[in-house]
Amino acid sequence: MKKLFKDALKITNYNLILTIPLIIFIKVLDLYSLYSKYTVDSIPKFILASITILFMFGVFCSAWFYMVERAISLSKKVFVLDEDRAKATLNLFKTLPDGVGKFFLSFVGVYVIFFFIQMIATPLVYILGANIIGSLDDASMMSLQKTVMDPAVSANQGMASFIDKLTPEQIIFFGKWSLLFMVVTSIIMYLLMLWIPEIIYKTQNPLVALWRSLIKLFKDFFTSFRLYISLWLMGFGLLFINTFAVINPLAYIIMSIVLFYFSVYFVVLIFLYYDRKFIDTETSAHDEKK
């Protein structure tokens, strides 16, 4: 496991250009979302905006994840000169159109399937929360409505001002619901951990890839779970630090860079795990049969 983390770190450092498409996509998506916020004022425009985001998602994911897979493959090659490695790394940009051509429809399918997963999970979480946590009493609900309608809170439009107005019981209540959402989301993300590598390496059909990725996930449950928990703790720690970084502009910029780097490292690590566990192993077994 330690070697996997170290090798993923090395691959990420050698292929920092992987951050460039990611940063561009997120910034373009932010700008488009901001634009849509002020221009989408009817159902046809909303549908058009949703389809545009769907296509943006399909283009980026098909190109970028294929680029990551090529970077993993490139790491297996031995380069005598650093100049040759740098040239090969820069050539990864040339794989972006190939990725779109091969996997665009696959990731459009991923977007649609994930949408239905959310549609199924949301009422299940609500039912689970209603039974485990319950709901606020009438007095607390009335107090909450007054807090939301408070002009001071509306004027500040900040989460901090909203929380300041809550009672301790309401804070505990919302804290329990937040914890439930975090646990359910973490479980779902674990179950989907190998879905993308399965599409890129093996199965372009997203529905079949989802099923096969689940089989492989539980086939090597203890290793995959340890890997996910390690990444989850690292990500949680970084997000926790980032909440305090917003106070200082310089710290916020530094943490933004760190989070982009971690995002790339996260994906590279999962792809590397899949490659070594399910691709290299199959190749070795095939060679032994020969």
C-alpha cells in the first residue's frame, strides 16, 4: 500500500500538466454556472443549460480520464534523458481528442446514471433520517422560520449569520442530518470508486462497467476499503483546513492549489490501483498461460 501511494505521488509530480485541463474545466464551469444563474429564466433555457453542462461533462471527463490513463501507461516506460520524459509528458495533450472520440458517449451515460442514483438515494436518505433522527418540533420549526425570514439574516446572506441565530437544539439537529448525508455520500462514492477506471480500461458501456466495477471492488474489499478510507481522511483534513484558509487571501490561494493537486493525486492513485490490481495481474496470468 505504501508503494502504491509513493508511486502515485511520483506519477502526479511527473505529470503536473494533468492539473491544467482540470483547472480550465472547473473555471469554465463556474463561469457558465454564474452566467446561467442570471440568464436562465424559463424551462426551455433551463433544459438547454442542462444539456450544455451534460456535454461539457462528457467532453471533459472522456478527455481527461483518458489522459490520466495514458500518464499511468507512460510511467511504465524508462527514459534515459529527462528531456525525453518531458517531451512525452507534453504529448499527453495530444491524447485529449482521442479520449473524446472513444469515451464521450460513455461519460454522457455516466452523467445520466449518476443523476438517477441521486434520485433514488435522496428519498432513501430522507426516510432513513426521518426514522433515525426525526424532525423538529412545532416550536423549533416556528423559530427556524422566523430565523430564515429575519431581515438581518437575509441582508447578510451568509451561513455564519444564519448559524448564529440558531438554537443549540437546532444546531444539533442539523449537525445530525449533515453527518447522515456525509456518511451516505461517502458510501456511495466508495461504491463508485472503480467505475471510471473500469470504463477507461475495460468496458465502454457505463451500465455494464458499473456492475463489473462493483464486483471488482468487493473482490478486493479490504485493500480497496483501506485505500478509500486513507483518501477520505486526507481529503477531509484538507477541506477542514480550507474552511479556515478563506480568512486570508494568500492562504486561500495556496489551499486552492493544494486541493487541485490533491484532486489529480486522488484520481491517479485510484487509476494506478486499478491498473496494478486488475490489468497487470491479468497480463501476468495471460503470459503464464503462454
